[in-house]
Amino acid sequence: GAVVSQHPSRVICKSGTSVKIECRSLDFQATTMFWYRQFPKQSLMLMATSNEGSKATYEQGVEKDKFLINHASLTLSTLTVTSAHPEDSSFYICSASPADYGYTFGSGTRLTVV
Amino acid sequence: GQQLNQSPQSMFIQEGEDVSMNCTSSSIFNTWLWYKQDPGEGPVLLIALYKAGELTSNGRLTAQFGITRKDSFLNISASIPSDVGIYFCAVTQGGSEKLVFGKGTKLTVNP
């Protein structure tokens, strides 16, 4: 149990376009989900906390208008990278925590902006 | 924010050897977690520690929550090639569910 599915696994987009990444909890409900960003050979950095039915909470330095988060249901959170630029190229990972199990991560999305 | 000092940064070992890595902090935490990340994948939880002094095993992996609540170590016994990857320690931040990660230990196992 406690599976988090993330889609797509890889995406290449042109500069100036927007990209949507989905994160789903498959066998549990998640009122809270988390979005992380990981640059090559670096650790995971928390970008924002996604809250079902309310606004996301962004970490300091993360542009909320750049990284739009929507948590419309108890099993789905989406991250939209708007007007993407090459510097937005990174590995984006979501996570959720079913009760008493710890924190389960999705398999990540490799975004390349060309 | 809180910083976790994870060491070593990388390790190159022979198959069959034991491995030890650790994380320290100047702050006290109530939860220590150890994750493994394979290339192009999300981290996978290996061991979760919730009590100071707790020693927990998961197969060949053993982790301990330091008695001061400021550190934790992870040991891997009799390493095998599939142990290759990056190992991260993580703690929960304050009273929230937010995770703060160490910088990772990259493990290479030579057959």
C-alpha cells in the first residue's frame, strides 16, 4: 500500500510554454502533498506544501505565480510550471504521507526546457 | 532553517563490505528517516526512527536514532551491487510534515 503515482515521468517543452505535472495517491487519501525539486547531484529541496481545498504554502524563494499548485481532490495534486525557461529544467518529485506509514514519494518528473 | 550534515559524501566499496553513514545536526528532532534514491527515481523509505536511542533493522540495514536526538546513523552489512544509489537522511521540520533532507551519500559497490 501507500503508492504515490507521478505523471509524466519525463517531459520536454519549449521555452515560454507551461507544463503540468500530476501527483496521485493511489490507495490512500492525502489532504496534504509536498512538491520537491532536485537539481543534478543535489539533495531534494521542498518547494511547496499542497493543501486539499485551499491555497498551497510556498517555501521562501519559490515563486507562486511560476509554480502553480492545485489540490482539487484528496488524491490529486498538480504542479504547473508556467512560462517555463531553461533554468526551470530539473527533477520534480511529489510526496504524500498516509497515516502512520511515513512519507511516500512519487517516481519523479524530469523536466527539460529547450 | 535546520541543516543536516551527512557524511561521507561518497563511498566506494567492494561487494561484501559493510557500510556506515551518518547525519548530525545542531538541532533536536523527533523523527529521523533514511531514504535510498536510484537514478531517475523518487526516494524510497528504508527505515523510520521515532524514539531517541531506537535501533531498527530492515534486512541488512540497521539505523539508530541518537540518544541526544541530534544524530542518526545507517549501517549496511554485506553490501551487494544493488545497494548502489544515493542515501539520504531526513527529518521532519518543526511540528509539520515537511521533510528536510541531508545532502546524501553516494554509494558505489564494486563487484
